[in-house]
Amino acid sequence: MSFTAIKKYLDGVANRNAFKVEALVMGTETAGKVVVVTAALYQFEAKMEVEYEWSPSGNILYMSTKRYWATNNGLSRGNIKMGLASENAGNTNWVELNNDNGIQDGQWHAFVKHLTVDANSRSATIYFNWQYDVDGRPDPNMTGHVDVTFP
């Protein structure tokens, strides 16, 4: 799907701020940038690799997760949330992206989900939250973010 087709589709969505795009495909003509967002607390760490791109005017930010990694403890019940925000333009708030099944084994795992947010044509923040599953203790809740700027 081309950027133009995606934009046309999203323009018809009444509440784009909270809309979770399920079929966004980033074409080579509008290839995005890849960043890794890290969340850490105590000895625990989680990373999410994401690809993002801006609409030509900068009024929309698109984000696709690619894969994740979490410190090995042999469990597989981590929780993944993402969010996008652009000051004075849009905020997705936290969007839960999995069902209490994030694998915590120190390996990268493919994980493809999509979000979009209205943007201010200057900058936005990509937020990542991992609730790290542990046995017999409260689960550490870790958050990281990356600020991105419109070219």
C-alpha cells in the first residue's frame, strides 16, 4: 500500500488519534527510520525496535514495531505497551499490544504492530512500556522513550 493510499484511508477515519492501524505497509518510496527504544529498571531491561516515518507535511507520524528483546529469566508473560505523542497535535495514550505473553529469554522476537498519531510537523515521542514478569514479587514496570524530529 502506498503512502498516498494510507493517507487517503486515514483521512476518512473520524478519530485518528486513537486509531490503531492494522494494515500499514511502509513502501520503499517512503521508507522510514529505525530506532530502538529501551526500558530498564534494576537488573531488567527490554528493547523494542521500531520503524517510523512522517507524512510529507509532517502532520502524521506512522510507527511499526519490528521486534523486541527482554532480559532472560525463563518466563513468557511480559506485557507490551506503546504510545505516540506530538505536542499540541495528538496522543495515542498507552496502547496494549500483546496479551500477557511477552517472552523474556534474552533473544530478539519478531513483533509487528502499528500505530499512528496526528503530529505537529516538528517532533514527536515514541513511548515503550514493558511490564516485566517475575515470580513471587511485584512485576517491575519499565518505560523508555525516543524523541524523533520531522526532517
